[in-house]
Amino acid sequence: MTKIFTTTDWDELWQESEENSKVSSQSKGFETIESAKIPDVCNLYDYWAVLRNSLSLYIHQEELIDDLVLIRDNLDDSRFGLSFFISGKVKMERHGLTDETDESVGKYYSECNCDLKETEWWKAGEKYLRIYLEIEPQEFFQSFGEEELEQIPIYLRQAVIDGKVQPYYQQGEITQQMWTVLSKILQCPYQGLMKRMYLESQAMELITLHFQQFQEQDIHYHSFPGKNLSDVDRIYQAKEILLCNLENPPSLIELAREVGLNEFKLKRGFRQVFGTPAFKYLHDYRLEKARQLLALGEMKVEEVASSVGFDSRSYFALAFRKKFGLNPKQYFQNCQKSL
């Protein structure tokens, strides 16, 4: 059964759940923790920390009882942020800005979410975990000089300099460095002031790594002398299609057709740009994401295998051991001992 809510419906349901003691909320200093069991809908846990006036950290965990379609109908909220998906997959459409996009494990997005209607599709039974950084750009960047502001994405620069708030969405890949920082956030060893300082330092590192990825992408589009840039763009598009469909990737012929290249040109171009065949790249990416998820300790081995696209647990164990020298269960246990 699929439930359909608007955000107005959800707010009313949340208020009703609070009145019936289904929601537990605790605030202390800079942080707030909420947990809730919404009857016949979901179980969730939210952690919210105000790290400075212009920067907040949000950790959201949720498991749905039924499939859910959520329609955002509160259109007076302008929000800048970075959202990192640790587990689970949500399909979203930002009407007038994007088609349907899969927001799944190993991906993150940067956004300016203002005055846009959204539709979200959530699946029952999956465990969702994401980390979100919310930024107030004018205050956050107020001490930056003009030359420094030239190095940040244009959608942020416009908001800082001109006060122009424009809808924006861009998806990126969670790098190994980002995974390390995300793991530190989830396993923060401190309390009180030191916790706030520690979380702020990790949040700042994530923002720095995002800007680094933005700059590298910008350099990429200007650093292919002698090559057909449109073909290179199509190769990168093919990579994104593969990584957005870990569980059910298209065949090479289907992928070539989808990005508008012939099969030979896609195979040769992928090797030239990424140094490896397309499906070897996908295989290695799956294993690396699996290793990172096991290190986080939020999912069981079989859940990790399924989330990165391995149908056979025995094949997953064999491939993991071949690449990392340990089977997934041993690696998971070693990581838990080190915490």
C-alpha cells in the first residue's frame, strides 16, 4: 500500500503524534534529538545541531512501514545545503528544475531549494540515513574577499554578492575523503563544547571537499585539448548513469544508446577518460562503496551487498576478499572492534 502526504499533511500527522506521546524530543545546548514511531507510517530519528549561526548539521534516519509519496507544498522556504546519502534510495522530482532523480547511497547533492514543488518516492523496508548541512550563504561567506568568492559555485556567489536566490541542484559522488569525514560525524567521541567544535570542523571539511570537487569539474571541462568535448561530456554522463543504477545497470549497448554514442566509441572513450573499461569501473566502485558502508557499521553485510548491486552474497564475498584481502564479515567485525 502506498501512502500519499503533502508536507502540510505530514506536519498535522506529526503534531497528532506528539499529542499522543509518539514523539520524543530532547534539546540541550546546541543540539536537538527527536525520535518518533508514527503509527502505520514510519520509525525515525532526527539529530539537529546548530554549529554556528550560519551552519547547521542534520542527521536523519528513517524506516518506512509502507511506500510513501511525499509532495512538498510549503513553498516559502529557501534553503542552501549539501545532502549526503549513507544508505537507502529516494526518487525525487523538483518540478521545473529536474526530472526524476535517484538519490542513493554513495551520492550527495548541493542545492538551493526555494519556491519549488517537490515529489518524493520512498520505499518501505529500506533503512534511510542521510547527513545534511544547511548553510546561510550571506552570513557564512561575509568575511570572504571578492577573489575568494570567485572560487565558489556561481549559485552561492550570486546569493552572497547580489542576494539573488535561484533554484539550483547538482549531484556529486561521495569521495573516499568524504566517506571518512561522514564516518567521523556519525561516530563523534565528544560531548558538549568539544562535540560542537569537532562537528563544526568536520562540516567545514565536507564543504571544502565539495568546493574541491566543483573546481576539479570546472577544470575538467577546460582541459581536453584536441578532443571532442561533447563526446567527453557523454562519457561522464555514461559514468553517472552507471553509478545511479548500481542495482540494475544498463547493458553497454543500452548505455551507448542512452548517451548518444556508438558502442565502440563509448568503450574506447571510457578507457581514455577513466583508464579502465566501463563495467570494471562499476565493479570497483561497488566494492569501494561496500567497504565504506561496512566501515560505517550502519548496515548488515547482506544489506550492503544488495545496496551496491550484488545479487549473490557468495560472489560479493569472493570479489570483496579478492580486492581487500578479507571477506566482508571479517572486515565489518574488524571495523567494529576499532571503534
